[in-house]
Amino acid sequence: MKKFIETLKNIWGIAELRSKITVTLSLIFIFRLGSYIVLPGIDPNKLNALSGAKSGALGLIDAFSGGAFSQASILALGVMPYISASIFMQLMTILVPQMQKVQKEGESGRKKINQWTRYLTVIVTFVQAYAYVSYLKQMGREAIIDGFPLFWLTTPVVLTAGTLFVMWLGEKITDKGLGNGTSLIIMIGILHRLPDSFHKEWLAKYTMGSGGILLFVIEIAVLLLIIMGLIVLIQGVRKVPVNYAKQIVGNRQFGGARQFLPLKVNSAGVMPIIFAQAIMFLPTLFSYTNFDSGKGIARIFSDSRDYLHMLIYAVIVIGFTFLYTALIFNPKQIADDLKRNNGFIPGVKPGQPTADYIGAVMDKITLPGAFLLAIVGILPGFAQRLGIQQGFASFFGGTSLLIMVGVILDTLQQIETQLLMRQYDGLMKSGRIQGRQSMTSSVI
């Protein structure tokens, strides 16, 4: 405890770090304040009809927006349109050769892609905003004030401005604050549900007597074990030894050292789960089956407790894990870089054999990583089947827990780097904290 307090003093004693923390907390406070400002033309006292948005497929959007979606806030769409646009642009830079050239232009290329992402965000936000207006007219029509002029026009404009404001907050946190701004905003949105979910789960178990309290303690212990497992999954690497040939320039000798090529067990990060959830959400949009009848494909795809839902979801996650890893990981480029720098893997010929070897190793470590990611994705469904409240069960895996653990590790890594640069002890005695930046360049 004394060591922890001393570390906190060291963190606060660094002027630059103190400034970053202050800026980050201030901007996050502004985001949370904005999520409670209701859209013009909406009566906040009649928003009970939107409570259904806190569960099911819309629950993820509501979680990412910090509850603003179900509260009909001016920030109801949150940062989701920006994430969608960023993912699309990221895929384009991998699939389209012209985009690859722009990306390789360095800082100027990065600025161009960021600007295109912002333009695309505006388009995506307008489309989602009009969809949200339709949702309000259907589910929350009682909350719409009668006679409010041009509600269908002003609401998309306000929602678009709100999303752009959240995007700006995220960029400011990234530039002036601590950590990745977009990721932190999403994490704060997810965390805001934790106290209420924790309290409801405690009340549900407390009413069951001493047996229920014991079950609650077991649930907390299992949750901690899952978090520890996720940390291992995120930080897990397979190190491939690489030797560098000796070079003699004039009277000086260079190279000859052995290094290691770190290959991540989970290079795809949280992206496969996000893609899988998007795919599982589509049938609920295009199906005309009756959700309440207990029949139809839409109910299977929307009910996370259904065993068939879990099976389909797990298969999609595994497939997308391999697909996304193949998109962002290029063994041929790594082999060419090694050859260019006079590096080689012992026992493997340079060039194509090295690329084949790295690709084979990556496939072997991606397989268990994909299965573990699929298990994490379906854990909330199993938790609900075991009697855990839906809100609290969402923290037992899935996107919520992955993002929370990953963002916290990223932020702690930045703090530790600042401490080590100033010759303070790091946050961990067992070794350096590894975040997700080395895993993937995704926005979250």
C-alpha cells in the first residue's frame, strides 16, 4: 500500500503527466454532462418507452454512448459513426492500392486519411440520425412534444453536431490528454453502467439469503479470473528469434545481435467481436418475424442466451479473427524488411521461405487466440443462463470487457512510460505493461 501511494505521488508530481490527467478528466466530464442534455422537442419525463434500448442489440450502442441513446440526448449517437467511418477507412487502406500509397506518404498521408474519415463520419451520422428519428417516432412518440416544428429536420442536425463534438473531444484527449481519446470515451460510457448493474445484481442475490450472497461472491471471483485471463490474452506473444548478420563498415562492426520478433496471440484485438455483433444484428433489421412468439430467425440472432445464437456468434468471431489478422498482418512485408536489414530467422532461408514460416507460425497462434476470443464473446450469454442479471452479465465478456481491459492497459502503459522516462519505478514489478497499440492500429 505504501508503494502504491508513493507511485501516485510520483505520478502527480510530474507536471506534464498532471496536466494530461487534468485535461483528460475535464473533457470526459464535459462528455458525461452532454449525455444528459435531451434533444429539442423531447419531453424527458416521457422517455420510459426507450428503456428497451438498454438491452438487446441496441444495448451495445447505448453502452458506447454512455446511456445517451436511451435518454434521447444530443449525444445519442456518441462516437459510433466515427468508429464505423474509421473502420471503413482502415479497411480501404488495406484493400485499395491507391489508399495504401496515400498512407505511405507519412504525416501528410495520415492527415489526408483523417480528413476523409471526418467527411465520411458526417455522412454516416446523417444516415444514422434519420434512422434514430424513425426509432423515436415509433418507440418514443409519446415523448415527442406535439406541434414541435421541423422535428424531423432539426434532430438529425443536432445529432450530427453532437457526434462531431464527441469526435473532437476524443481527438483533444489524444493530443493533449492521456491515452486514446475515442477509446477512453467508449470505456467511460461502458463503465457508467457498472455501479447500477452491480447494485441490481447485489439486491437480486441479497433477497435469496446467505446462499445468494455466497453466489454473489463467487460471481465476483469468476469475473476477476476472466479479467486476468483477458490480460493474458491481450499481452500474449510468441517470440520468433531473429539474427542480424555482421557488417563491417570501415573499421567498425555493426549487427551480429540476436533479437526477437513478437507475434501477438490476438492481433485482431476487439474488431472480430464488433464485426460479429454487426452481422448478428442484421437479421433483426430485415426480418419480419414476430420477436415475441419465440419463433423465427430474428429471435435467435437477437437472444444472446440462445445456444444456436452462441454457436453462430462463435463461428463468425473465429472466421473474422483469421480474416482481420490476414488483412493487418503481412508476412511478406516482414520478411522483406528482415532481408533489407540483413536479418534472418535461424534455419530458414531469407525471402519467401521466411514469409511462409512467419505465416505458418501466425496461423498456429491465431487459432487458439480466435477460440479464446469466441469464448469471451459468448460468456455473457452463459452468465445470463446461470441466473446473472443481464446488465451485470455483459461485464463477464464480450465487447464491453475487452474494451475496458484493453483501454486500461493502454492508459497504464502510457503512465508507466512517463514514470520510467523520469527514472521512477514502473507500475508493475513483474515487467512492462503491454497495451494494444502493438496489436492493431484500430481506433479502439
